[in-house]
Amino acid sequence: MLNIAVCDDELAIRMKMEEILNRYPGYPCRVRLFENGRQLLEDTESFDIVFLDVDMPGLDGIQTAGKLRERDKKVKILYLSAYQDYAPSAFLVHAFAYLVKPVQTEVIWGQLDEAIEYMHLEEPKTVLDFQTTEGRIRLTAEDIVYFEYMERKVYIHTEQGCYGMSGRITDVAEKMEPFDFYMPHKSFVVNLYHVKAIKGAEVTLMNGCVLPLSQKKAAAFRERMNVFLLKRI
């Protein structure tokens, strides 16, 4: 799943971009909206792609991108602007593209296609094999949201569906730990990339699922989550 931010001071632009991105046929997208650069920079989440307006009050798009680049060298920045004049400054912060408003849906989708192609070239992803009750399947670690042990089976929960397989959840945890998975509870192994919040005895995921956090594992899980977040800064 692509993690995308849209930062624009015009509500109509933000809503239109969200609608276009949610219809993108090439890859599932999770879209976050921000109305100014400071709001975007205060958010601690890492994004694959940022659509950024140039002319905004307070921090403009060029200043925002400069600060964003200080903490994330890999994020793809795609500018949205009503003016062509800012283009030279935009590429000083290694913008991936500079699009002049109004931008057609097909143009945005085409730029996403190119960005994804570059991302795959830069970061080849490990494909993992699993023998499930439906047969052998191949998934990247990012595809998997969490594993669940229930009724003597391990279930692989992905954004696209759920697959059952035999085995022990502790063996799954050991296999997936190098890919930033960790156990918040004896019956679950969670992809830390998909964790949205940890509060009390619950772990909330990006897709809205809420999983239990056992008292016995809480301290270790929080510490592992902190290590994961520090790696992504």
C-alpha cells in the first residue's frame, strides 16, 4: 500500500486529490490530508509520496520540502502549483515532478506509475512464500498487516484478504522479526509499519483494526515500536 500525503491550503484541491488517489488503479493508496506545511512537518508518519502545493501561507512548499528532505531522503515529492515560475526552485529539493494546476486525473496516475517504478528500482522488496490452505502464495512483508493464531491455525491478514495456514505463531514471529514484525499478544504478530497508535491495552492499526496488547508484552512491544520509528526518521 502506498502511503501518500497531500498538502495544499485549498480544501477543494485536497478533497479532489483524495478522490483521484483513492481511484488509482495501479496500487492501493492510503491518503492523508494537510492544509499547510507546518502541519505536515509536525506529523511523525513516513510517506512514500507527498503531493505538495508551492504557494501556501506560512511555510511555502519549497521551505516545507527542504525540511522534509532533512529527515527523509527517499520520499517522492510531487509539486502541485498554479505557477510555472517556481519550478527551478522545486528541483533544488530533488522534486520528482512539478505539475501545473489544474492537473488531469490521468496525469496524476501516470506520475504515480513512474514514482512506483523508481521506488521499486531503489528498494527491491523481499518476496516471502507461504503454504496456505488455498495453496502457495507469495507476499511482500509490506503486504501483510498482521498474523493471528486462532483455532489451531495461523491466519495471514492482508489488505487484499485473509489466508489460513498450519503452524505455530511463535515460529511466524521468529521468521518475520527481521521484517519489523513483533508480538503484542501471544495470539498476534503485527507489522509495525501498519501500527497507527498504541493506547492502554490496545494496538490500533492503519486499517482501523484494534488488537489486544497484553500486559506481559506491552513494555517490549512499545520499545520495539520506538526502535522502528527511529529507523524511519
